[in-house]
Amino acid sequence: MNAMPGSDQDLYSKECVTKLASRSGRESGEFVVFDRVQKSYDGTTLVVKDLNLAISKGEFLTMLGPSGSGKTTCLMMLAGFETATHGEIRLSGRDINLVPPHKRGIGMVFQSYALFPHMTVAENLSFPLEVRSIPKAEREATIKRTLDMVKMGAFANRRPAQLSGGQQQRIALARALVFDPALVLMDEPLGALDKHLREHMQFEIKRLHERIGITVVYVTHDQSEALTMSDRVAVFNDGRIQQLAAPSDIYERPDNSFVAQFIGANNSLPGVVENLSGGRALVRLKTGELISATAVGVTEKGQETSISIRPERVEFKPELMPADAHTLEALVIETVYMGDILHCRVKAAGTDNFIVKMRNTLGQTKLSAGDRIRIGWHPEDARALDPA
């Protein structure tokens, strides 16, 4: 991800960045490991099922998924607030299953900020240092460096109630970083912010991570946060990781129908595999059309499948596409103006909920409800997955 424009010197204290980076820089190898981890609250139902996951030092990994998918439970086990029913969690090669939270050296940032309202900003940051018996002079110097790093140096004597939501979130982040933790965990940290501020803080947190190289495990149900901020994304559902990959792979090359449907907008066309060859599947749709797609979730002829196509990969002018492009007849149901894009819903291949997105540019085709058109896409943009 590209950083926001502006001077790094303006954003972060160079001295602090250099110091933290030297202690927490990105390294190869397994830093955090979940080894066959399971979690049950009632002794019967598993909310986390045989989780195997390795996180490198300096990595920004996001656990993404719907409510009840197991992502927050994994974070709480890593923090020490929950205990694994089975399996082992290791940090820097050490089993931490029985290590209490305050001895794990992990920083936490919550959606609610969890700042002490009766303390000033400086006192909030001082607290984790006092617990660790850091001398006063060192505490004061560390607090100043850390506040400067998050551009909050002028707010040291204010109380949380005197700060905006974005400022409180910066302080919560500073408090998590002030004692130089081995790992920082963030649980829906931007959920309480408005859209504009949330997007701004995504860039701030990601830039900070890139500058100091600290390891971050981030939990969210917000797809844009996961795609914008992460080195890798672990998509959770039903207590399991459905796919673990870079954001671009998660979006462009989903492993199954759940990931395709959960991440961004997606068109799903059900059908049956007619033939398999060279990593391609020839699929007959329920309406009779034959469609070629990359074979991902299918292995044999006659298998039911669901073809996944991203809306922005579909074109309204298939005559301008290569000869091998797939084309379908379509009936425009509605168009929605969304500023930078036009969102068009059409009836095609037996579904009246096929979505096409096109950029709002000069000379773009004007469409209205009731128009009969042809749509098309490149064969490599279609993926034959498990049935939706």
C-alpha cells in the first residue's frame, strides 16, 4: 500500500522511529504460532477448530470474518484473556498457554480505547511503564517520544474526555506501543470512528507499522480495512481459516465461494462441470450457456460449481474485447450513480442480480432500465469454485 503524501519527519519522531525499528524490525521466521489450537466454551461446540497459523516478526496480519467466525476468540487466546482448549500457542518459540496476560509483553488496542478517564494522557502512557518499574526519568523521555510519534505531543496534560475520537485512538495506540511490546493486538480499533476518520487512521496505523516494523495482529469485520492495511489476511468462517494470503490474492483469486462472496462484490453463476483440462473448467450454466473458468474448487466432470466474476471485470462493450471473451445477453434492471463509479444491475444467465461496475468517465455508455445489451469478460477473470 502506498503511504499518504506528506513528510515522514512531520508525522513521526525520527529518533523514536529509529529506536523502535532497531528493536522490533521485520525478521523472517515464525514469531507467533498457533499449533492445532481449538477452543470450546461449553465443552461440546468448537468455536475455533484446529487452527494452524504462523505469523512472521514484523508482519501485519489481519483476522477477517463475520461475527461468530472465531477471529476475536483467536485474538483473546493470543492475548491471554482466553485459554485454548487444545493445542499450543507460541511466541518467539515459547509456549505461552499458561503465561498470564501481563507477562506476555503484548500491547492491546481496543475499539473502546480503554483509557483511564481520571488520568491525563501522559499518566495513561506512564501506567504500563510504572507497572514494569521503569525509572521516572526514562518514563518521561519514553512518553514524550511515543506521543511525538503519533503526533500527540501537545496533548500530554489533557484528559481523554477533552480529546476527539481520533485523538483518543492515537493515545490508545501510543499506550500500546510505549513499553516496546513484542507484539501489538488490535481488536476492531476503528469501529467507533466515522468513515472519513476511520479511513485516515487506516493509513496512519499502516504507515506507523511500516516505519517501526512492529508485529501487528488486527481483528476486523471491515473488508476495506483488511485489504488496505495488511501484509496478509486470514479470512475466518465457522472457526476455520478459509484462506490465508496477501490482500490482492484474497480479492482477485478467492479459494472458495465464501471468500468470494464475503470479500467485496461478487457475481455467482451456478452450473455443472462439463469438462476439465489444463487447469480450466468448462461449465454449463443452468440456462444452457457454456463458460470457461479457472478450475479452483472443482475436480471432476459432473460436479456442481459456482462461477465467480468480480463486477468490475465485466464490460458493457464486449465487441472491444479479445475474440475469446465470454459474452451474454443482458437486460438492464437498474443503474445507480455512486460518484466515481456507476453500479448497474442486470438480468443475465438466469439471475436478475448480476452486477456490473464501470468507472464514471467521459464518453461512458449511458444505460437505462429496460435496455437490452451484451456484457462480457475475459476467461481468466472467471473462477469455478465450490457451489455457493
